[in-house]
Amino acid sequence: MSQIYASFKSIGAYVPEKILSNADLETMVDTTDEWILKRTGIKERHIAADDEVTSDMGAKAARLAIDRADIDKEEIDLVLCATVTPDYFNMPSTACIISDKLGIKNVQAFDISAACSGFVYLLTVAKAFVESGMKKNVLIVGAEKFSSIVDYTDRSTCILFGDGAGAAIISATSKKEEAFVDVHASADGSYADFLVTPAPGTVNPVSQKVLDEGLQYVQMKGNETFKLAVKTLTKDVKEILAKNEINSDEIPHFIPHQANYRIIKAVGDALKMKEEQVVLTVGKYGNTSAASIPMAINDIWESGRLQNGELMLLDTFGGGLTWASALLPFAGKAK
């Protein structure tokens, strides 16, 4: 019996229509376009409509991924969603709602919470399900309506985040050349206070105090997070490349989490990556958390830069703290 491998068969993404520019933010908080650009590289971010929820965006990205994988939705046997902004806190899962919106019936579906590392965490789960023989076609979705947990009077966080979704189909294959090369994922909860949404939860149940103190909004220790992100991301990528005996110059597409241009540049420079190897979308989308990586992959696919068989190096870091990296070829059709 031939070996079964997991392969990355397709990509899709969705971004809301509304754009929140740096100029718009200048009218909302004490900041400037120049200050935001210099410190983050972000020019604008997309914001979901009031009646547009996380599952809406996830379902739209998923439809594209399913169509581009040339499979019927009836062939999908697992639906996974990574999000920290679910439709509901905390049931039903957003994956269940996405399944329903897609018309996928009687299929296992659940969410994971790994913040910005969520999509690459999903790759580890999908790989395990596929290579164990339990599932054949897994739909993975990273979707966030981050604007729902951002305090637009807090200039340290409101400049960073945007909304959007990305999705992929991970399928079983017997072709070794299509297989994932490697996926790493890890966490350290001792840094949990670096990135946290204090409420609602069992620590801070819903109350008037929560609303008065704004505990329902994301909070971040910016400087500490920046330093640890650069250090951790660089170390993780060096380890996955060394383990698999691959040099950084052999990677056509380095796709880091799109949180901050300064972090991406620091990591790229430490790895001696050339400018054309590094995928950059942070300027137009901001940080879209679990949607960041698949939205960036979709960008290079839609622009014709991503070809069948080309190696992708994914690298991400998020609240938890969590981090993850992946080496895998694109096993789908080029545009």
C-alpha cells in the first residue's frame, strides 16, 4: 500500500470592501500617516461591514478554495477554522457555521484558537488527519473580524489590525513531490499577557466593570512582543531549514505573518532573504491574525507568482504566545 501524504491543493481569500486608511485614523486618534508607516509599514486595512461576521468572510474564502481545488464540496470530510474573533463566544464553533453556509452536511467541524499562528497550526492538524488516513480532503479557514475587538481610541492597537479571511484545501496524495516537507508549531503560555483579550471569559465574566474598563478589547505589550517575535521567528525558521537541509536562497516564497513591516524586514535580513523572496501584504491589509498567511498566499497566487511545485516557507507568531513554521510545496494549479 502506497504512503499517503498531505498536500496543499488550493488557496482562496476574501477581504471586505470598506477600507480604513491612515488618513482616516488621523481623524479618530492622535496619530499620523507618517508615524504609522514608519513604525508598521501599514497604509490601510479592510474593515468588515456591521452585518458581516467572521463566518461570512470565511465562507467566501472557502468557496474560492473549493472551486480552485477542482473538488465538490461533498468530497470535504473535515472543516477547521482558526479564529480569535468567532461569531459566538464560544459556541457554536465558527467552523460549524461556515459548513452550514457552504452546504456541507454531516461533516466534522471545529475551531482552534492560536491567534496569529492559527492557520499554520491548522496545517499541523490537517496533516495529521490526512496522513493517518482518517480524512481525505480538509478545508482549513483562517478568518478574523478583528475590528470587533479593537478599541478605536487606543492608538497603539487600532492602527495595526484589519479584517479578512483565507482558506485552503489540504488533500491526500500518493505523490511525494506534493507532500508537506515539514511543519513546526509551539507555544509558551508564560508570555500570555503580551497579547490578550481580557474578557469575556471565566477570568472576567461579562459585567458592567468589563464594559467600563474596556476589557473586551485586545491589549498588547508592543515593545516586548516586537523583540520576542523577531527572536522567535528567526530561530524557528533557521531550525526548520537546517533540519530539512534547505538553504534560505532555495526558497522562492517566504511568507511571514503580516504583523509589522519592521518585524518582517528584521527576520528576512537575519535569514539573508532577498527582497523578491519575501511576500509583503501588510501595507494594504494590516495584521489580520489567523487570516494573514492565507491572504498573503492568495495574493501571490492571484498575481501569477505562485506556480505548481514551488516551495513556500511560512512563519508566524501570535498571542498565547504561539509560533509556527511550515515548509511545503504548492500542489495546486497556477492561475
